[in-house]
Amino acid sequence: MRFETLAIHGSRTRDTLYGAVMTPIYQTSTFAFRGVNQPGPFDYSRSGNPTRKALEEALAALEGGTEGFAFATGMAAETCVLELLRSGDHVIVHDDLYGGTWRLLAEVTARHGVAVDFVNLRDLDALRAALRPATRLLWTETPTNPLMNLLDLRAVADVARARDIITVCDNTFLSPCFQRPLEMGIDIVLHSTTKYINGHSDVVGGAAVVRRRDLAERLKFLQNALGLCPGPQDCFLVLRGIKTLPLRMAAHNANALELARRLEAHPRVERVLHPGLESHPQHALALRQMTGFGGTFSFRVRGGQEEAFRLLSAVKLITLAESLGGVESLIEHPWTMTHLSMPEAAREKAGITRNLIRLSSGIEHIEDLWKDLEQALAAV
């Protein structure tokens, strides 16, 4: 089945009792045994639930994986994957990534005896130089949040595979609609399903999809042991959102690219960071690795933080808020919002400046969005 069909029919779970077309919400904590020592397919909703199973099957189908796992949040999905490591292990992480991931790795994982190195993984020589005998995990995010840098997933996966290192890719910004890391050799794909996969800003969730059976078994154990699973209501909402994912992503992609082009020509904009623009230094890689550019990008206003704040205070249709990927457009200031958890020096080293603004383009009419940005830019 092609992607548009998989989005609707990717789950194999069906309601055999009444024939419900939509997977029902199995709002139950426990399931009756058929008899002594005779459990049914499910026994306790932390370990498994029919609504969650339907979502996990759909996620695996969309990413082309062997098995998918749903979590209560995107950070819960990341926590589960990092539990594959033990004290003494070494993990290499791209140095430009979401602030919450940076915080988890630097402030939690590192305190458990795991060595964490933040490396510019666009430089394959730097990656090879950072490898150690204890390196067990390679963590990527592409496009990166919020600087929209790209990583060559095939090249990174090849380096890791030669050393039997597990590779992880956060695919939240593009969704499987526009990028499928497993097909490029990555072992584990992560998502904040809060974002594009759900797409309606009404639920938080996370996901991990794997291509290796051994990793599937380990993550299944950890998901249950750690108790990081979502409730059935949340699973139902994300599963509902998936059904319109291809349609929404096409609209997000078109709006964001058009806004990026117009902003690039605006005199009050210093630079636009969008991989779909010919001016992006990795535009050729984007065309080779991605089938779309997503709906989120960043730009720098001319000036500093004061000018950025003026713009953010002036928008009317676009909402000043964290998160991204919803049908409504959101705008935010990474320095003081999504990446505030990173130390100032780490933000500066990564290139997150005070005049940087991140925009998540929704699916409103393009002219209404541009009119709002144009009048806000006049206030800069």
C-alpha cells in the first residue's frame, strides 16, 4: 500500500465484536483471564491495550519498521531508548538539537554513568574521531530544532554499522510522510507524536519504531517495566490524527516554503533557515534524503532580542506558543522558550541566537498568514 493508504489502513487491529470502523477506546485498566493460567491477548493496560496496539501497528507501517511503540510523551520515548545504555557506555549526540533532549542527556543520562559527547555530526571526520570502544549509541535529529541543519543519515548509519553502534533518529520535524530513516539504515526512529503525527494540538505522546527484532524485544520489555505507556484515549486521538497526515503535511509543506521565500526577500529579515530554499547550504542533501521539507523553519530578524520580541508581540493570527505541527500556526523564541533549558554557552555554541525565531506553519490560507507576518515585521 502507498503512504496515503497506509495512513488510513496501516493498523491490522479490528473490532471483531461489533465491526466498528474506528478502533474503539478500550478504557480499562485490566482484562479478565479466560481461566487459571489462561490470559487473553491482553492482561493489564500498562503491558498492552487494544487501542494502543492499533496505534503502534499504524506507526510501524508508516515508518516501514518491524514494530512500533507508543509512549505518554516524546520525552518518555527518548527515556525508554536511553535505557538501552548502562553505566560505562558512551553515546554520541549531534550538538544541535531540541533543548529537552539536551537536558535529558546532559542532566539525567550523564548522571547515570553514561558518557555523553555532543559532536557536529555533519562532519563525518569529527564523528569518527569521537568514537570510542565504549560507544554504544549514536543520536541524530534531522532537520535539527531550531536551526534546520541536516544530517546525512545514510553516511552516519554506515559509520555506526561498521562498529555495531545503535543509531537513533528523531524524525519529528518531517514525519514518515517526508522522511523514512529506517530505509536509510537507522535502527530506531523517534517521534513526538504531539506534533505532526497527531497534528491537532490536543494530546501529548511519543513513539519509537525499530527495524531490528532484537531492539524490538528490548524496547518492549523497557516500555512495560518503566511504565511509560500512554492511555487509550490519547492513543485514539493520535490514531485519528494519522489518518489525515498526508493531507496535512502537503499543506504544511506548501505554506512553510512560500512563507520562507517571502521572508527571505523581506528587508527586515537577516536570514531564513529552511532546507527547501536554494540558499540553504544542504539543499542538495534535502532533495536527496527527503520528499518534502515539513512545516517548521526558523529565521533571524535584523537586530537582536528586542527586535525579535517586537515581532512576537505583534502577531495576531499566529499564536505565540511552544510546540509545533498543529493545524494552527505557532511562533516562538528558542532562546527564551524551547531551548531555555540549555546553558547559555551551549546555546551560543550551537548557533541559537537571540534574534532567532521559529515558525510552525499551520494549514491556514497562505495570504492570511503572510498578512500577519508582514504587519508584525513592520513593528521590528
